[in-house]
Amino acid sequence: MLSSASKGAHQPRRPYRRARRFALRSAAYSLVAATVNLGLYAIGKGAGAALRVDPGVGAPNHLIIPGDVVWKTLLPIVLGACLLAFTAHRSPRWTATVMVAGAAVAAISVQFVLVGAHDLLTGVLLACMHTAAGLAFVLLALRVRPDLGGDGRRRTGAGNPAPAITGEC
């Protein structure tokens, strides 16, 4: 039974609702990135790309298939989302660090696919795929604080509002 003091009081959202919303958003961003990458794969295949790479690890002359595109898009985004969920409860700075690190990994990986591709079209295609996955991760990371408990407002401590910016020195 609710007491008279709590009847009109705002009840905060339960943490599991925030976590569920973040999990759904993570799944949606991952699936959209995989769908975009499959579309890019179809365009590349239709345009006559070789779709073969010499990876740094593994057998050379690897043929890229749709299954590769899907799991190699989903896995990094889902693992990154798990890391974001873990860091979001600890610190906004750690969350930002994870976001920047994810973007850096995507940007660095573009160089490797350009070098390992058998033809220019395959290299450009794979670079676009890595960029799409990296962009999906960054967009997800930008949404992590509202989903997992942060409200996006600046905190100055002890319940004090943020100071107004007046332009005076």
C-alpha cells in the first residue's frame, strides 16, 4: 500500500526497463548495420568486385561470403555494446573512452582492408562496410547514457545546478 507521501511522487523508472531499452536499441543498430553491409555486398557483387582478401591472419585468397559479412558486422557491435553497458554505470568518461576506442578501431581497420583486398572495388566496398559498422557503434554509444541511467545533464555536485554561462570574465 502506498503512503500518502508517495502517492503523487514521481516513481523513477526501473533499471531493467533501461537495460531492456538499451538491449533493443543495440540489436536494432546491429541489425541495421548488418543490413546495410549486406546491401553493400550485393552492390559489390553486382558490380563485379573480386570479393577476395588476403587477411593478416589466416589463409590468403579468402572469399567473402554473406555469412562473413553478417557475423563480422554483428560481433564487434554487440561486444562493444556490452562494454558500453558495463562502463555506462561507472563513468561518463569511460563511456566516451570506449566510444572513441571503437571509432578508432573501425578507422584503423579500414586501412588493413584496403591493403588486403585483391582489387580496388573490393577494398572500397570493405572500407564502406567497416565505416558503416563503426558509425553504428558510435551512434549507439551516443545514446548509451540516456538508456542506462544517465540523463545527459551536467552535474556540478551536491545538487547544485550548473552555473550559467554569461560571457563575462
